[in-house]
Amino acid sequence: MLLADANFRLDAQAVDYVLLGFYFVIVLGIGLMARRSISSSLDFFLSGRSLPAWVTGLAFVSANLGAVEVFGMTANGAQFGIPTVHYYWIGAIPAMVFLGIVMMPFYYGSKVRSVPEYLNRRFGPASHLVNGISFATAQVLISGINLFALGSVVNVLLGWPLWLSIVVSAAVVLTYTAVGGLSAAIYNEVLQFFVIVAMLVPLTIVGLHRVGGWDGLVDKIADKTNELNSWPGTNLTGIGDATLSVLGIVLGLGFVLSFGYWTTNFAEVQRGLSAKSMSAAKRTPLIGAYPKMLLPLVIVIPGMIAAVLSPELASAKAQLAANPGTATDVQYNDAIKLLIRDVLPNGMLGVAITGLAASFMAGMAANVSAFNTVFTYDIWQTYIRKNRPDAYYLKVGRTVTVVGVLAAIGTAFIAAGYENIMTYLQTLFSFFNAPLFATFILGLFWKRMTPAAGWSGLVAGTLSALAVFVLANSGAVTWFGSPDSQGPSFVGAGVAFVVDILVSVLVSLRTRPKPDDQLTGLVWSLTPRESRRHTSDGEDSGWYRKPSVLAGGVLVITLVLNIIFW
Amino acid sequence: MATRGSLFDLRWIIALLFGVYGVVLLILGLGFETDEDRVKTGGFNVNLWVGVAMLVFTVLMATWALVRPLRVPDESK
């Protein structure tokens, strides 16, 4: 089990506990202060659409910077090296720019309160229910993964039993999200962003210092061809043929998986919806893209350092290279913990532990706040108890937050017992995003697409992704990569996308579309330009606040980074 | 709405957290670096330099909050 081994015990001292404790005091304080600004359900679920863009932008990054990213991307760095950067520079950045420039105007402009609500207005209740329920379920399961990771940090640090660690960690997250709503979650995410950076940057610098700088790191890496060049990334995809591997990365990871994740995942989009103006909403993912673009330098590189600096991990890597499938003492997922243990003295150690706790709390709070919004607005208010006064839904929201956290405690124990199953679930849910993205894109630009096409495309796309997943894991089909590499998920996402588009088009041609007047503000060609445009006066003025300038800037720098690490 | 006025300024909270962290790390780096620490870090006094960096960051955040204070929107929506 993760972290249970005594050799992960970090040698924390009083000063480290003080740093961690001080952080928790501030986190809870933010929850209490945010409570005073809540007077309606919109305040609770969308911060009253009042937050400045730098706050929502950093929260946008933090919401995603949970256990899966911090452990997962350092693990990928340790295992695959430089090709891991594709998750950021081919995956996240173009998708975030697309969300800000193309999709946010529809989300924010149509005044929907959630991503499923957009589906409801565009396609009607069938697609709405499919998406609302699958999203709510996914959030509870993923918050369980974050909660388990958080509990295991407390477990290692304080030596409390795992169950107690999980319950106490859940109580902290519950307190500030139930009390302070989305504002508390978002303000804490901004704080968490800075704390996580305060962990990662020194860790990278000290790590590089230890291995003798960049040149020292390069010297010590055994497989220089694959691990020091980002292309063709055959070790990452597990696809032997270089051309197919590049296609898999660009189309599967870049286009389908990442666009699907970043543009339709409500846990992310919600941060933009809480911004105070159309301009701020568009800028949310664009401002977030700048730190996101630099993160691989302090996430992937520490992973690579851990793989050469930590004797345990280096030997595990050598064993796995010689004989894949060997049971090793440590896993790639342990990379960042091993590096923290080996290079950080007390003091910085406390900051790093706080950073880990912050990261998992940010991830979990994002899951929980997205879950309570979708459940309250999209399931409870739409289908179960309609037309109640707003105060009622605010109360439901608080109750659902409690229920969501309790459910996450349950899924955390599933994660504790069946870590691999949770990894599979994670992969599966990533598949759901690919058909969702296809449906969104088609529905946004093709007014002829019908309600029946909406749900049938989603269902067919998801089933086809599932089929690829099963084929890959049973070993029946191997040309798109082995089950333990990333290839099958890239291919599965691509297949899901294509099937969704095909089914949607075929069904649309045989069923009746919605009349044009019901699609205003939801479809590109039927939305007046004015309602997509943002104002550029007052607090939205200045060339550096122009979404197009921000978007162009981040794309150019990302291109340069891509070339440097070619 | 009266509630908008009570929105607190996040920048001061960030400054508070990193101010305290910076001072603690700076003191550790200046006075309490052990031989064991030097082995771990390869001789790079990470507490000292991160402490300094955090204090610089604190000053920047505080300056920003002072120069551009949070304005309470007077519109009533």
C-alpha cells in the first residue's frame, strides 16, 4: 500500500509541524471569512460571479493540481522523462486557449450555471441526465483518490492510522467548502497554488544541485534517446512506430483527450463561471495557461532527478527495464516523496509537506464544489424538487457538500484497498470526456444537430471507448500500445471522438432539430456577435487584458518551449 | 449589496502566510543549518534562500495590495 512502508517516514520535527499547522489555521480562517459574503445560492455555488481574473485563473490551475498530477506527472517524469511534457505543451495549453477564446463566451454568455445545464438547454433532458449523473459520480470517485492521498500524507507524517488520517483530512476540507462555498474553495486554491510552487521550485533547484546541474542529470540518464527528446515519445505511448506515436500524441492526447478534459470538465469551467465579467471569464483559462506552461519544469524534472538520485527508485527502474512486471520495493508514484525525503532539510521539509497537503486539498475541494453544484442545480432542482425558494437550494447545497465528502471517505477506502482499480476508473472517466467534447463541438457549430443525436452520440462514444479499453487490457489487440502504457487511452479517446461524431451526424439527419429561436446563445451561427463580446473598459481595459493578446503570448512561448525540448 | 463590502483581500492573506514562512526559514537558514542538512542539500542553504525569496514575494504582494486596494463596487445589481 502507498506510503505504508516505514522507509517513507519523513523526518519531520517541531518546526515542520508548526509550518503545516499555521497553514491549516489560515485555510479554515478563509472558510470562515468567505462565509460572510454568502447570501444566495449563486454566492455559494458560483461566488456570485464576482471574482477577479487573476484569482479564478490561478484557481483554474490549482483545481487540477491534485494528487493525480503531483504524483502522476512526477511518476511519468521518472519513468518516461522529457516526453511527459506533451501533457502540458501539446495537451493542456492549446486546450486552455481554446476554452478561453471559443467556448467560454457560450458558457458565460448563456448564463448557465454548469456544463450539464448547457447540455440541457442545447439538447434537452436525456443528454443532461447522462452527463449530470456520470459527472457527479466521477467527481465523488476522484475526490476519494485525492482524499486517500491526503490521508496518507498525514498517516506518514503523524503516524496516525490511515482511517483516522482520512477522516480528519476530510473534516478539514468539509469545514471550509461547506461553510464558505466556492469562494472559500477558490481563495484556498489560489493560496494552495503558491504553496505548491513554494514546494516544487526549491525541490527542483536543490535536486539539480545534487545531481550536478542539468548536465549532471543528462549524464546519469541511461536511455538518452527516449528520455531526453520529447519526440516521437514512443516510450510514453508504447506505440513502437514513430509516426503512429506522434499521431497518437497529437490527435489522441493533444486534440481529443486534452480538449475533452479542459473544455468540458465542470470542475475547471466552474472557475471561469465565477469570474466577474465576460472578459474575466475568458481570461481565466488564459491566465491559468501561463503557470501551467511552466509547471512541467518543476514537476517532470524532479521526477527525472528522483529516478537517478534515489537509490531505491533507480534500482526499481533498472529492474523494470530488464524485466517489465517485476514487483519492486518502490513505485514511480513514490518519486516525489523519495526526493523530498532525500534532499530537503527541516524547515523546507515542512513547506513541502504543506505543499503536498495543499495539493490534495485543492484537488478534493475542486471535486466537491463541482459535485455539489451539479447535484443541486442539475439533479435536485431540475428533476426532484423544482421551484423552491433560493434559500432552500442554498441549504441543499450545504447538505450535499456533507454527503459528497462522506461519499468521498467511502471511495477513499476503496482507493486504499484497490489502488489499481481506481487508476482504471480514472482512465475510464477520461474516456467520457472525449465523446462529450465531440458532442459539444458539433452542437456548438452545427445548428442542425438534434436532441436525439445529443444523447445517442454520447452513449455510443462512451461505449466505443469502453470497448477499446477492454480490448487493450485483455491483450487481444496490441498495435496501439501495451496495457500499462498511455497508448490505449490515446487511441480510445480518438475512437470515442470519431464514433460520437459519426453517430451524431447520422442520427441528426433522421430526426427533427430544435427550432432556431430556442438555440440563440447556444449555437455559434445563431448567437449575435455582441453577446459573445467582452467589454474592454474600466477594470477590463488595457492591452495586457485582451484575451487575444494573452492567448497569442502563451501559444508563442509554448511553441518555443516545445522547440527547446525537441 | 452590503455583503460585497466585507469581501476580504486575498493578497494580504497570501502575504501573511509567506511572511511567516519566510521569517521561519530565514532563521533556520541563518542559525540552524546542520551538517546533516548540508549532506542532503549538497551544501546549498535552501532554507536561507527560499526564506529570502518568500520575504521578497511577501513584499511584492503587500505592495500590490497597498497600491491597488480592493474597491467595493458601488453598483447595486
